[in-house]
Amino acid sequence: HCRGLTGQQHCAAGGPVTAIGLTRIRGLAFLAAQATHQTPGQMVVHRGFLARAPDETDDGKTVERVRVEQVLLIVLRMRLRELRRQPVVAVDQFRDQTRRFLAGKLGEDEFRGLRLRNGLYVQRYAPMLRVAIPYGLLSSVQMRKLGHIARKFDRGYGHFTTRQNIQYNWVTLEDTPDILTELAKVEMHAIQTSGNCIRNITSDAFAGVAADEYVDPRPICELLRQWSTLHPEFAHLPRKFKFAINGAKEDRTILLCHDVGIELKKSKDVNDGELTADIYAGGGMGRTPILGSLIKQNLPWQLLPSYLTALLRVYNRFGRR
């Protein structure tokens, strides 16, 4: 229903629409149609809402509206179901890639990028596999699975990292696809734990129970985890890219030492008391450690994915490779 692809757009209902692209609007309209049992052709965008266009029976007076936030919640739920299936697909692909490498059908240079995308490093004495633990959150079932993997495929232990992942330092290359299969059974994987991509999102180890916490950062961590996982545009960045998210008075995430640090906050005087974020960028702990700089204050939480997308596009284009 939108006329034009760029600049200020207008929908069939006559209201302005921000330039978010016809494809995305069609996708949102489809999801909104599912939520309201309408056909996608009946959906229009008007003043921040996805609305059902009036039909003849409505006599042009009634418009059923669905808030964009409701539609985005549907998107996140569908995305989560999709991500739960992806580790299994990735394991099957990596098993075949490993088989071809061991058979001499793939060279070392060809295999390097494939194994790094699955968290596997080849080191002097043995391969090392790094497993993702998004923002440090584990269930008891997942914890037992990590212990099982350590006993069966390693030397009975693993190494928890400062960025809330776990590493197995004595695995064999031949066993790696089987390890990934075991991880997929409990909805875990090793995707984006190595290589020049968006790495694991770090948060407060005491998130949800800290006495000085004024915002639980875990819902935002999950939002950004789903946004960043297997993001096709940021799979080959100039260098690895790390996020940290804090919602407590004391910063236990070392926020300023990350490429992007997100400080969550709530204030009655800002954004009507809604959740906002201060964005710090440019931190790091490499050969030349540097603290990040504040680049944006009071960003509404709903804008985090689009704002971070813009930030990463700048880095992807102009960062030193």
C-alpha cells in the first residue's frame, strides 16, 4: 500500500510512513494480518500502527489497529523458533565440511573460514572449541550437557571465559561435529564465537538478582542476540565486534572496554519513564587498550537494533581491515 521506496512515504490511509522499505512493510503487514486474521492486502501502515484497511462493511468508519510493538513481538517469537532449528542445520553442514577436509578434498585455507564460523581453533597441541553462552545464562540441563561433553570429549573440564563463553581445549577435529550435535540437543551452539563477526553479548553475571540493579538487562540482551545471530551483513567485519550491556549501578561488565557498551536506565524525566540506553563506542583491550566514548544518550530501547545497525555499517565500510 506504500507509494515509493525512499524519502517520506505515504500509505493508502493517507498518513506518513518513515522510510523503512517496502519489503519490510510487506513483511510486517503479513505478520499483522496473521495476528488479526486478515489478508496481507488489507493491511496498511498509519501513524505508527499497522492497521486493517476499512472494507465496505465498515462503511469507512472502523479501522482495526495493531501496535507495531505487538507485531515485533510476533517477529521475535518466530525468529526464536527459527534460531532453534539453525544449530542442527549448521551441524549437518559442518559435519560434511569436516569429512571433506579430513579426506583431503578441502584445503586448509578453504576449511579455515568454515571451522572458525563454528568456533573451532586449531592450536599447537589440540583444537579448541568455544561454545556460546549468550549473556552468561545457562539452564541446569545445559550445564549438565556441558559437563557431559567435558567428560566424553575433553579431559573432564572446560574453561569459562571472561566473556561468559566456555572453551574445550583438548577436543579432536573428528569429534567436533558430534560435540556440536550434543550442543544442539539443548539449544546451544558455537556460532559466532570466533571470526570477524558480532561475538557473544556480555552482561552482568548477577543480572536479575543484583541488589543495585535498576533494569534487568537480559531481555535487551536476548533482543540483540536474535538481531545479531547469523546477520548476513555483518559476517565479515574488519575485526571481531563485542557488545556489553549493563543495567546496574555498579558496572560489572567492563562496559567501556567493549566495541559497544550499552548502559540501560529508566528515569521519570526522560522518555516518560520508558527504558532508554546510553551508547558507548570504541572501547577495547587489545595491544593498545582504550576506553569507549559516549556517542548517544537516552536512546529509546525500541531503536537499539536500527541504531546499532547504522553504527556497524559505518564500521564495516570504514574500519581498518
